[in-house]
Amino acid sequence: MATVATPDPFANVPSLGPERPVVWPARTHRKLASGLEVVLVESHTIPKFTGELYLHSGNAAAAAQAPGLAEITATVVRTGTAARSSRQIEEDLRRMGADIGTSAGADTSAIGFNGLVEFSADLLKLVAELAQQASFPEEEFERERRQMIEGLRIERTTPSFLVKECMRRLLFGAHPYAIIAPTEKQVEEYQLAQLTDFYRRHYRPGNALLIAVGDFAASRMMEQIERIFASWKSAEVPALPEAPLPELRGRRVHLVHLPESVQTQVVVANHAITRKHPDWLRLALANSIYGGAFNSRLIMNIREQKGYTYSPRSGVHALRQHGYFTVNAAVRNEVVAASLTEIFYELDRMRSLPVGEEELSDARTYMSGVFSLGLATQDGLASQLSNVYLYDLPEDHLETFRQRVRALTAADVLAAARSYFDSANAQIVVVGDRGQIADQAKLFGEVTEYDAEPK
């Protein structure tokens, strides 16, 4: 019987076309008399607008007072104002076809919003009320506190949470960035007065950035914002506390015991840089080649070739004062040592040899393409703009991004890998069952053991 050749499904795939130019909409950037910084971008694709009111104060600003305080403050801010109950807020949002959400991270608190542009004035009035006149209802505070405690109980059984918690404590020591979540006891001890005090001190116009993108005329939108936020009183805001980072010398292993865990969460981490550092783009490209993209070396090695894990990934993480680099993987218990061996093999290969031109070109194209996709929606454009103004990047950062990525060379990637993939001093955190992984872990350095509580 004659053998029928299987057609190659990729034989007729067309080659990539030239990169399309990005047409940048006009940007309006102004600081109001109160200190509120406003950035507006017109986007007339749909009759909506989206935005975010950022406060330059997050959980790190309140860590000494109460870990997680900015997070619960932001949540309760959403539940009422001096003029509107929680139910009234929901009814008004439905009437406007709008949505509002609040959040807080390490460096920022935020009130996000989106809706039909015809109701922009009404929606901005509600945002302004939340920023200035939040009422902090006692019953809402108690409800959110109970939910936070329940969430923490669940998280303390989750390897991905435990590995991040231990890793951040190792990297940041006495710095506020070391704490990613409070304990249950700390949440139980929250006082409503602590939330209102944080709100009074940090929700101030000189500490705020308002970004809006949408189907509006920037001049008219600026007039609305100036009028609606005119009553917001300025005040001095406490600075983020600083503390020296621990000096990490030599590879160390930190084992968090999670009994009967069927797999192990692994993270390899070291200090890195912030977005303002001139090496940031070089490091981002090196990370993309190493483990930050779906066709990266790490994924091709331990997922595609070895089958150790489904989703290994590396990342560079920028906070306002410091940055760090991580490699993450959830692996079967029996291949912890084998996975770490390949993680370090690929790290050291990045540090030793320049990448080839084809791999470099693919990585540059990937970075540029992901960036361009991120500009395709109002939300995406607002998010990209937030990076510029929250991290004090140059005004033309977005406009020149693709040009600067295309200019990066193999020498740039090699230099970044040698500087910031600190293989020799990396901290290894493994979360899993001690009995199954301790012998594997000690192959990579001195082992310190912990339980699931942050001790």
C-alpha cells in the first residue's frame, strides 16, 4: 500500500508583514492648582470612556501601622459616601451604565471607572465623592474584615501565595515591600479609625493622578474635572518609609512545609531594578528570551522537552523604590531537583553566551507586538499611560518604545543577564511536603525550613 504523505500545515503560512505604525492620539497633561495630576487621551472608537484615579500610597505606606491597611481602606471606600449609601451607589451606576472598582497594591491605591461618555460628569462626581467624602459605614467595614479573614485562611493553604510571601520577606527584609498580606490576627485587630486616618492622610490631590481615555474632547473633559474636583483640599502626605535591603550572599534554599502537597511550588528570585533604570528595557528583553514569553528557553526546556511542568515563567517586577526578578514553576514532587537544575542551566547559559540573531529578532518582535496589542483598547492605553506617570518615565516613553526595542542587541541582552540574573546569590523558595522534597532541596544550598504561618 502506498504511503500518503501528510501535508505540512505550516508550508503555506505567509511570512510576517512589516510592523504597522502606531498613530498616537493627542495627549493632554496638566497639574491642577490643588496638585491633582491629570492625563487625558482622546479615543473615539466607541462612545465610552475609562479611567483611573491613583493615589501614590498603597500597603507599603501603611505597613508599620497595619499590614494590608490600604487594601481594606480601598475596599470600604467603595461602600458609601456622605451623600450616597452603598445601595444608592449601585443604583446610580446602573442608571449610568457605568462601573467603579477600588483596589490597592504595594505602592498605590486606586478608584477605577468606566462608562458611557454622555454620563461622564455624573460618573466623575461619584469618583470625586469617593475620593473626598467616603463615609466608611461600620457594617460594611465589619463585613469586609470578615471576608478578608476568610480569604487569608484560604490563601494560607495555597502554594502560590506561600511561595510569594516567603520570597518577598527574603528579598526585602525590614522594608515595607516585604509584607504582602496581614495575618488573621492583624486583621482582627483592625480599627475603623485606622482606615479613616489612612484615608484622611493619603487620599489628597497632591498625591493623586487621574488618567482618562475615551470618546471626549480633552478640553471639555478637563473643564469638567477642574470643576468637579475643585473642592478637594490639598495637604502634605507622609513619605513612603525606606529601609536598606538585606545583602543576599550565596545561594540559599527556603522550604515552606505544606503537608501532603501533591506538587511543589518553586521560585528562584533576586534583587533587580526599577522601571526608571536605564537597563530596564535590556532586562525586559533578556527576561522575554529566558522565560517571559511562551516560546522562551525555560518553557521549551522544562515544559516542552522535559515535561516537568505546564507553566514555568520568569518575570521582572518593578516597585517604586526597588525591583526584583523571579522564576516560577509548579512541578511534580519527584522532579524538584531536576527542574531547579534546568532553571539554573538556562540562567547560566543566558549569562555566558550571546543569543543568536534569529532568537533575538523573534524576541524583539514579540515584545513590540505585545506592546502594540496593549494599546488596542481604552483600558490598555490607560494602563500603558499609568506606567509612564506612576514611575516617572519620560513623556515620550510609549512613542519611542518600539524603536528602542528594535535597537537592542545581543550584547545588551548578555550584559543585562550578567547583571540581573544573579544565579550565584539567588534565593530558592520551595513550598511542598518536607518528606518528599527536603533531600532534593539541599542539593542547591543550605536549607531553612518554615511552616505556613509567617514566622
